[in-house]
Amino acid sequence: MLQNNFDKIVIGTALAFAASALLPIAKTTFRPLAEAGMQGGANLINRSKSYIELARQEVEDIVAEAQFERMKKQLDQEIALLDDTEK
């Protein structure tokens, strides 16, 4: 039992030393990766916003054209009715 506890203490101490030695290396390695990931995420969000705005403008154009065509058709019908009543 004493040997089992001694093994756990040795392993724990070795892991503590390894972690203290590897932590600065991991910190300097992962920080640029995290920054690049955040920048990539921000670029993706901006690109998505651009695509959504473009789609919104296209839909607005289609709706405006449909309203114009409907108004034109209605005016043509009213003009035709006026021409028929004048004759």
C-alpha cells in the first residue's frame, strides 16, 4: 500500500513539473491559433452579413418590379375603360 501511494506521489509530481514546463510553450503556441480562429470567425460573420444584405436587396428589387408591373397593368386597364366610355 505504501508503494502504491509512493507511485501516485511520484507520478503527480512528474505531471506537475511537466505541466509547469509545457504551459508556457502551449500558451505561446495556442494564442496565435486562437487569434486566427477569432479573426476567421469575424470574417465569416462579415461575409455572411454581406450575403444576407445582397439577398435582401434582390428580394426588394423583385417586389418593387412586381408592384410596378401590377400598377402598370391597372393603369392600362383604367385607360382602356376610359377609351371605351369616350367612344
